[in-house]
Amino acid sequence: MKKQQINYKARAAIIKAIAHPSRLFIIEELNKGKRSAGKLTEMIGADPSTVSKHLGILKNAGLVFDEKRGTTVYYHLKAPCILDFISCVEAVLETNARTQLEIVRRCKR
């Protein structure tokens, strides 16, 4: 495999890791500060094994890290720069919404 293909595959793995609503929520919550696995589970409203799987995916992608204190595991955002990518996604959504609105306006004329 060419170096460039390896790079694309690595990038795609990170993008794939955030490509779930619960994982996006976790990233945004961890941007506000560390959270325990239990607190994240409570906030998401899913069962602990599901949240644990999401946290594992984010951890394997290098986006979060964990810290065990006693019996509690706290998660931290390891790569806050991922929020720049999420902001870019938001900008694309806004542009798409404006385009759709303009199309609707033209159709009503």
C-alpha cells in the first residue's frame, strides 16, 4: 500500500470514529471537562456497555484518554482540535441550509 493510501486510511478511521451521534456528544461533553464513564452513560441514556464501546472507539482513535481514580474511570479529550473539524461540518450544514432555503424561495415565486 502506498504511503498516501495509508494516510487516507488513517484519516478515515478517525473520521469514522466520530461518525455517531453519541460519540459526537461525548466529544462535546469532554470539551467542557473530564467526565466519568458513569456520568456519560447517564447523560447519553444508553446502557453502560454501549457507552463503554463508544468510549473505546474514541480512545482507539486517539481522541480521548482515560484516567482511573479508585473505582471510577474519567475520560478526557485528548485531541481538542477535532472540534475544528466539527465546526467545519457545522459550516457545511449552514451553507447547505441556506442553499436549500434559496431553492425553496425560488420555487415559490
